[in-house]
Amino acid sequence: MMNIDSMTTYDQSEQLAKAEAGVEALFQNRKDRWYPSSHIASKAGWINDPNGLCYFKGRYHAYYQLNPFDSVWGACHWGHVSSEDMVTWRREPIAMAPSFEAEQDGVFSGSAVVSDDGKLVIYYTGHRWRNGVNEDEGNLQEQCMAVSDDGIHFSKLGVVVPCPDDRILHFRDPKVWKQGDSWRMVFGVSTPEHRGEIWMYTSKDMVNWTFEKPIYQHPDPGVFMLECPDMFPLDDKWVICYSAMGLHPQGFEARNHNNAGYVIGTWQPGGDFQQETEFHLWDDGHNYYAPQTFQGPDGRRLVFGWMSPFTEPIPMQEDNWCGQFTVPREVTLAGDHLRTQPIREYSQLDQGQQDFGPIELGVNESRDLLADAQTADIEMEIDLARSQAERIGLEIHRTSNGDHTLVCYDDQLERVVLDRHCNTYGDRGYRTAPLDKSDGKLKLRIIVDRGSIEVYVNDGLEVMSSYSFPAEGPRAIRLIAESGEGKALIPSLTISQIGTIWQESDR
């Protein structure tokens, strides 16, 4: 049983009030040209990592890193939204703000669990700059604890896992779960030798934690930190996931500033993790980082990722907001990697489906499908075995000046491509996802919001999530076939508008 009666509590009411006022001030001048209607984002201000994902007292809760005073990273608080069904979400009061010394420079990322006595317990990283100003001399980071009866109002109980070595400059992002009669905590560490590791601690009472062992070390000595680690069972396997800092690009892989992925293996409490697969990206797109999973009340493993705008320019910052989550995805095991696809409930948002298939396009032929699509849920099949075009796909967010983002199958690469080279706003470049062509067909599901695109390949065997900021004017969707020796065959293609996830008062 958790004994917290003797622990100090820290009041944060004044800091929370200032944060709420900060978000409201930014919201008054928020522009919505790219603001998402079907993805979680803060009402205003900057967001990053998903935090504290859980199901508690009949509602799903999603917390997130929030700067309530600006649309750039900084002043980390915990924002909060909740939902009965993961379809319609409501905004909740800001959950946590910096209010005592160990967290004076930020309430950093963490996770949530339900205690045996029915309380929601948050474990998170309290953050301070060593020099009091910035990260030039490293961080002072410790794992902290907060408790709530309703998931909305929290009592902070201070530090429960202090940093054990003053030479450690990164020590953060606890993920906690219960196994048997013990609680387990993993978090990311940059060792004194600057190696990226994940450490495991254990506890019987949720308050007193004991170091057990490093459960994972990244094999690349250039990877100096493993942020936002997660560890969970799936069927008869265990998955360790992390966001690697210092990982260098190799071919099509790991092209982003930092890259989130996982390894799969086996593990028994007290033993070592036995890795059985290579590192695999969660998502092959431009903008995906810091995913966190949790178990739903029906046993499903669910995940949210942060669509991370690491690369300049970041045009949405001019609009008084920055950052959003991906749609919630269900995680299942698919051999040596994970399958992730939108939760089945997400289709409840679909409206006014239009059926365009089957379609046959000639060489270099294109066809306009929709003149203006602010949002779209697209399901498309391409007959690879009988098509002869070099590229077959969709120009999305196409505006009158020629701006668009292309999602296509590229026969020369034999991969699915998301290409932003025609974008006026934001970072450009392209990303690709590998493809198994053995069955001669390709299934794509493409989720389009005002400023983002998510591409699910063959029922989520691969995914690409990227920002796409349309230019001014209507946003068309065009089907294209490029070059090659013959036609493109599309057996089926449907497009639905996506309704908003927000209650009317929360948009």
C-alpha cells in the first residue's frame, strides 16, 4: 500500500493560474490555417511529448509537455485533455506547473499508473539547468511523484528517485508499470561515459525505489541519450522503445534530427533483456518523436506520438501554437516488428464518404478528385502487379500555385514516398517507407488534417507522419500517374471528410 501521509506536498495554484492566463492570451490571436481539427493539440502555445497516458475513472487521459507562454519550446508544464471514447476530447485545466526547486526549470516528461488504492499516480522528471540558464553545462534531473483522486487536480510529493551521480547530465522520462507485487520504473540515462542507456528501478510501495540494473544500452557509442523510454509486453514478447539522440542517418533510415524506434525481445523479471530484432523506426515520416504507449481497458496496447517540428522553418509558430499528436494507434505484433494503425474508433469521425474507384489512368495522366479538402480519410488500393507507371499516388494539399505534398508508390525505389518538395511553407524533403510487394498490391490509408498527413502502409506495417502546410486557397486532392510504359490501376479509392475531435466549446 502506498504510504504518502508523511511526504511534503507542494502547492502550485499560483503557477497554474499564470499558465492558464498565458494560454488564453496566446489563444486570442491564434490562427487556424493549419491548426488541427482531428488531432490533439494545445489550445495555444507549444506542445511536445505525450505524458501520463492512461484510462482512469471512465475516461482516457492524455497529458503533454506544454509551454503556455510561447509557441517555442520552454517553460515545461503538463497540459491535459480527456475523452470517454478517444473520439471526442475535451480540454482540462493545466495539470502541473513548476513550483519547487527540483523542477524549477521544467516539469518534464513522465507516465501515469493507477495505485492499488485507486489513485492516479504520476511519475515525472523535475528539471533544473546546472548553470541556471541553459543546457550548456548540462541538466540536474530527478524523478518526482504526484497523486490525484480525479485525474485533474494533483498533489505534488517531491523527489522519489534522486540522480545517483553528479556526472550524469541526462536522467529523465520515467515509465512505470506494475508486475506481480512489484512496481517497475524505466527511464533514460546518459552515463558519465555519455552512453545512452535505460535503467530499471523497482518498488514495493510506489515511494521507495531501488536501482536494479541497466536494462538496455544502445550499441552505438555515438548515441548519448535514450529519451522517453517505454517497456511493455506484447503477446509472448517484450518491447523496449526509445527516442535516440545522436543516431546518424543510414540510407533511408534515421533521417530526422532524433529518431524514435524500438527493439523486440524476451525478458523475465530480474533477468536481462534478450534482444531478438534490429532497431526499427516507429514511423518513417519527417515528424514523429517521443511516443508513449498504454494499455486500454479492453487490453489493447495503444500509442500516441508527438509530431515533432525539429527542422526550421516552423511556420505554425507564427500562429501562436506549435505541435500536435498523431491519431491514437493500436499496436500489435507483426513478426519482427510492430504494426500500428488508427484505432477502430477513429472511423466514427468519417463523414460523407465518396467512392471514386475503380480507376485506370494512362501514362502521365492525372485526375482531380476533390477541389477542397480541409480534412480527409483516404483509403486506396494500387494494383502493383498490373500497373506499369513509375509513380502512382495522390497530390494532397494542392493549391492554385502548384503547392502540394505527394504520397505515392515509386516503382524505381520500390517504396512508398511522401514528398514535400513543392511546399512553400516549412521544411521540404521526402521520406520513404519499405514495402513488401509479394502479394502484388498496395493498401494505403492516408489521414489528412489542415497541416499534417499520416500514411499507413498495408494496414500499418509501416507509417509515415509529416507536417504539410498548404499555401493559401482551396486544398485539392489529385490522383496522378507518372511516366512508365503503361497504365496505373487503382481498384478502389474512397475519401471521407473527418469531423472534429473537439467538443464545441474546446475548439
